[in-house]
Amino acid sequence: MQRKIQDYFIIALKGIAMGAADVVPGVSGGTIAFISGIYEELLQSIDNLNFGFFKIWKSEGFKTAWHKINGNFLLSLFLGIAISIFSLAKAIKWLLFNEPILLWSFFFGLVLSSILFIGKQIKSWNFPVILVLIIAAIGSYFITIAEPFASPDSNLYLLFCGAIAIIAMILPGISGAFILLILGAYQIAINTIDNLLESVFTLNFELFKAAFIKFLMLAIGAVIGLKAFSKILNWMFKNHKKLTLAILTGFMVGSLNKIWPWKKVLEFRLNSHGEEVPFIEQSISPFSFEGDNQLLLSIVLIVIGFLTIFMLEKMGSKKA
């Protein structure tokens, strides 16, 4: 496919939209890719990324190898994703610390709408589909209330989280940020990206070193997960689409507990900076929340989050 410079600029813009989607728990970068018409090309390009690239480079030259993996497409797309993630990280970090109820309210609306969006794609319902959905929902709920099996600050745990979160780029439905959230590593990931950017601008080597190691663990995990799961997930989506969608839907239903805006902290932990941060939390009624529950504004943000997915779906429908 012959493309001009402006075509790659548009692909980069689509990457920016995907990056923005994957930073917030609720919208999947895969969904954005699906809506914007690059989903199949993305899957095929990821499949072509292997060690065969170096063999072709050695025998036929770099240009041929680069063309084989659709390098210009991937470079433009991932550049856009990176720009978006690094740009939004600081804003979300600030909101997580200063306005957590309002931020989680918006995320709650996003996920609520995503449940309807993904569930609606199951064209016919039968007992196996319903059973898989229920099992996935129950399993997901118990994950949200379970004590994390490792500290989110652990480098090996971040490696694991990166491998699991990258699934979001393969299948429309759940964002990578949402998976990080379920695994308890979302805030660590956001802080890592923001600290990495800050360290570059302030020339703070110690901050850069600490943030880069965490970022590297997430990135290596993502690469491992991408290659390990891409073919399996692609096969599941093509051959068992209804069951796969049922799993995704059930997973999101059970996970609503994790992003419920009003929480009571049951247990704290010390992070890598020696600061006390929430470790185990319990969802409570907004009327039982100590302090300002910001109920009215929270409801408004839930509705806005819900309508965001609705509008994206309408854009996709018009494209089709």
C-alpha cells in the first residue's frame, strides 16, 4: 500500500487517540483502532514482528525488511501513542491525588458504557455464553477484592502487569489502563511515566534511573505479552468471538467494584518513597463517605463518561 506523508500523519493522530484511550481505564485502544479502520492492519503488522526481520535485513537489506513489517505504519502509530501517553500522564497523576472521586466517576461511566458496547456485539445468546459471562464476572469481582500478591512497586510485578495489560491493544473492549487498575499497578504506571518525563526536563539523574527501570519493566513485559498472546487472542476473536466477547463483558461487569468512586481504606502500605498509600480499599455508599462526597458532580461525570463511549460508537457506525 503506497502512502503519502499526510497519510502517516493521520495514522499518528489515530495513535494519539489510541494512546489517550489506553491511559484512561474504560476505553480500549483496540476499540479506537477498530473504529478508525486500522485494526486488521495493526494485527497483521504485529504478527509480522519477529526475528525474521533480522534475517531479511541481512539477506535483502533494511529497506525490504522494514517494508515487510510495515515499519512506517507501526512507527507512525506508536509515535502517536507515545506522545499521547506522556502528555496525559501528568494531568491524570494530578487528578488521582487531588480529585480522585471525580476522576473515578468519569472512569466508572466509561466502563459502564463499554459493558453495553461490548455486550451488544454478542448477536445471539445461549447457555455457554451466559455461563462464561457469569464466571468471568464473578472471577473479576474476586480479583478486585483480593489482596495483591505482590507490591505494585516490585519490578517483576510490573513486568507481569505490562505483559497482561498489552492485551488491550489486541482486542477491542478493555483498556490496558483498566487491566493495570485491576492489578493495582495503574497509579505506579502513571507516576512512572510522569517521573520519567520530569527527570528529562529537570536533568534529575536519580529520578530518571528509578523511573526508567520501572518503565523498562513495563515495556519488556508488554513486548513479551504482545508476542505471547497476540496469535492466541486473534484466534479466539476470529473463531470463538461470542465467548471472547462474553469473557470481556463479564470481566468488566465484575470489575466495576474496583472503580467505584467512593472508597474506605482498610489497610495502608509504604511505597518505594516511604510514603503511606492505600493498599486495600472497600467500596462504600456515597452517603457513608467521610467528607465531601461530591455526589452531584460525580453523577454528571458518570453521565459524561457514559456518553463518551456512546459518541465513539456512533462515529464507528457512520464510518461503517
